[in-house]
Amino acid sequence: MEQDHIYFEGQVLWAQLDPNRHLRHSAYADFCAQARSNMLNKAGLSLEEFAKNHIGPILFREELIYHREIGLDEQIFVKVEMNRLNLKNYRFSFRHEIYKFDGVKAATVHVDGAWLNLVERKLTTIPKEWEPIIAHIPRSEDYEEVNA
């Protein structure tokens, strides 16, 4: 499988299974959150950078579409791409695709989010110095930019 935009690779653990012996629904979200965090960190937005600016990403919506079962001990890969960005307030949408080791797509996860001022607990935009970092986040083929 092509490694472009893969930000998490790992093994499915026993603790991540549901009673039907396949990956539980919340584990998909955990894998995607880790992939998103890895991607942001690689782009230059580390936890330290968030803390320094008292800003953190939050999600408004998370949608999971199952394509194939994932079972115990399987190796998975998570691809992350931004598919929408509002340049006025930097609200974002990401598409995550979870693949099995053989390259079969197992799930697609869509998230929509924004930035939270962690002191005021209110929505905010990003600092100007983050704009070039955001500009280098991987984009999907159907990427859409708005200014509303």
C-alpha cells in the first residue's frame, strides 16, 4: 500500500475488541485521533505549541462508515487528509481512511472541528504564525476551501 498521508500504523489489541470479536466502534475513533495528532505534530502543531497558545482542536461531528471487519492482531494503517477548511475561522474537516495490512479499506471516518481557546473556553481562530503550518497539512483530492 502507498504510504502517502499514513499517520498511524499499529496492531489491534485484545482490549480493543467488542463481544463480537472485532474492533469496537470507539477504537476506530481512538486510532483516528492518534493519526490526526501525529499528523498535526509532524506539521508543526505539537501539544507544546497548543499549550503555549492556550488553543486546542475540538470536534463537532464524527461519522464512522464501516467497510470491512477488523479483528484481533490485524495490522492497520490510518490515512488522514484535510477535505475542507474555512479560511475565515479555520474550522476544518478531515477524512480518515483505515486500511487493513493487505490494503483493503476497512473504514472511513469524517470529522468536523474548530479551535478552542482553552482559557476562555470559547471558539477562536488560529494565531497568524500557524497559517503556514495549516497550509502544509495534506489535502484530499476533493479538498474545498471556503471563506465564510
